[in-house]
Amino acid sequence: MIVFIKEVKDNLVSNIIPFWENLRDNQYGGYYGFYDFDLKLHKEATKGVILNSRILWFFTNAYTTLGSEECLNHAKHAYEFLKNSCLDREYGGVYWSMTYDGKPEDTTKHTYNQAFAIYALSSYYGAAKDPESLKLAYDLFELIETKCKDSIGYLEAFDRTFEPVDNEKLSENGLMASKTMNTLLHVFEAYTELYRVDKQDKVGNCLRWMMDQFADVLYNPERKILEVFFDENMKTLSDLNSYGHDIEASWLIDRGCEVLGDEAYTAKMRKVTNALREHILEEGFDGTSLNNECFKGEVDTTKIWWVEAEAVLGFINGYQIDNSKNEYIDAAAKIWDFIKNYMIDKRSGSEWFYDLNKNGEPESRKEIVGPWKCPYHNGRMCFEVIKRNVDW
């Protein structure tokens, strides 16, 4: 385990942090939005707000994990861009994306995007103790609760003035979903962090409401999965098992229970998270790494950077809950071996590949940095491995 922690920390310090430091845009603010497979930086590419929020979260947590003042400086740089450029001061909320020089490009307001801004702002407040960042987080919290929610779930896609539009950005597989497990999970994640840094009952009550949603609506007890895509009435739309989202949900829900400290909900949700872990190990893990998903009975064996990172963390979390589950720690160790041998791009000036085929080859040639390719999943895996210090 000591070797594992050292390898993970070395990758964080020597690879991930320096790579993202080099993406800093000192002219227009924030961080550059696109770095292609051939390691070419596109300085005039769109700057996704989700990407910038995740970078803010990443550098903030690099600071709290490692004590690096330089990382806090990078976090402040991301915070200033989010605060000064990405927030819509007229209608509220954060935009979907900005031009390279910080002007609104795609003015869609998406609940998922608001949630990541809350997640980042809450972490930043916890580290920097900047009261303005906490106020901005609560402004977005109130916006989600008043404009993006009905009696049975979180609505997702809106135009700039919060009129509903098609949810193209979070739908896939030929579906148009009104509500998704993905967005609910990341609202839950954001509210967990907000509650961690400032324990207000209104946030805690929202966490309880979402846990009821996970356990009573999204969770399919026969299949031991979380359903993914829903219509406006929370009726499932597809036969899809997202292995990455389920293993990520297993530990994020456990984290929410830990932060909330409600024994009744911990007991209720542990039945769900235990079942998710067991199912993913049995069906999603191929002995070396985690497959992506199963759609209508067909397994997608693509290996995606964030799925592998979340799998390491999810299985470590499961082992910490029950250290008789040696199969979880064995799986985490094997997935880390796959990551370090294949997923980490060995080319100078790169980070992790976006995805690989089942043979460990990056045949898709997807970007190294983009609107979704970020340091949040792999960075978080590193932070958690360091902080949890699991022994085996």
C-alpha cells in the first residue's frame, strides 16, 4: 500500500498538477479550453464553465491535500474567472461556455453546470475562507431549488432566462431525457460539499430528499443498478447500466451520509451502495479495468479516464467500509496497474488519455483537455488515496 500511495502521489505532483498549471491563461483569465491529442494547445478555443469549475475545485483540493500555496494561487485565478466572467449577473446562474476571451458563448443554463459551480465555490470557501464565494454558492443553491426543481426531481436544461429547452447536453444513446441520474448525482455531490463547509438545515434536508430519490426512485433492486435516463415523470427511458456512474455514486452517497451524520439515512443508503459495488465488481470489472457501460445487453468495453479513476476510489471506499472485502482492494490495485501502464500518457507534456480500447490503445484520439476532459476525476482519486491512507 505504501508503494501504491507513493505512486499515486507522484503522479499527482509530477504529472497532473504541472500539466494543468501550464493551461493557465494569464491574458484572458481562467484556463485554456482545448488541448488536442497531438498535444497542440488551442488558445482561442471555447472555455467550458464545467471545465473551469472543475479546475477551481481541483486546485483548491490540491492545496488542502498538499498545502501548496501555489495551488491556492491557481485556485484563486480560476475563482476570479468564474466570478467575473461566467456568472450571469442579469438572470442568475452560470453560463454553459465562454469564448476564449471571457464572453458568454453558449448561454444555456443547466442544472448540472450550476451544481459544479456550487461544488467548486464551496470547496474554495472551505480553503480560502472567502465569504463572497460562500454567498455565490448559496445564490446558486437557491436558484436550483427555485428554478430547476419540481415535486419529483431536478429539471435540467434551460435557456438564459430559465425557460425550459431540450436536454441535449446530458442525453445520449438516441434519447432525449428530461431528468438524469447524472445530474441528480452531481447536485447531491455539490450540496454535500456545501453542507460540509457550512451546515445549514435547508441543505441537509435537500440531501435527505435526494437520498430518498436515489433509494426509492432511481435504484432498481432487481438489477442492483441506478437507472440513468428519465422522462419528466421520472419514468425510466432506457435499458442502460452506467458502470462508471454507479461506482462513483456508491462512494459519493456514502460520503454524503458521512457528512450529514444522520444514522437512519446512513443505514438506508448503505444497502443501496453495498449492492451497487457488488454488482459493478461482478458485471463491470473485467479483471484488469472497468468497462464503460451496458446498453440493451451490449457491453461497451471502452476504458475511459474518469471511469477508471472512480473505480479505484469506489472499490477502496468499499474496502474501508468492510475490510473483509479483499476482492475490492484487489480490484482497485489491478485498475491502478492498468491506469499507470496504459491510461497515463507517457508523452512529455501530456496527462491521461481520454479513453482507450480494450487493448489499452488510444484509437479514438480524443482530446487531452476539453469541455469534459478535466483534472477532477483523476485528481480526486489521488486526493482521496492520499487522505484515506488505506493499508492492506
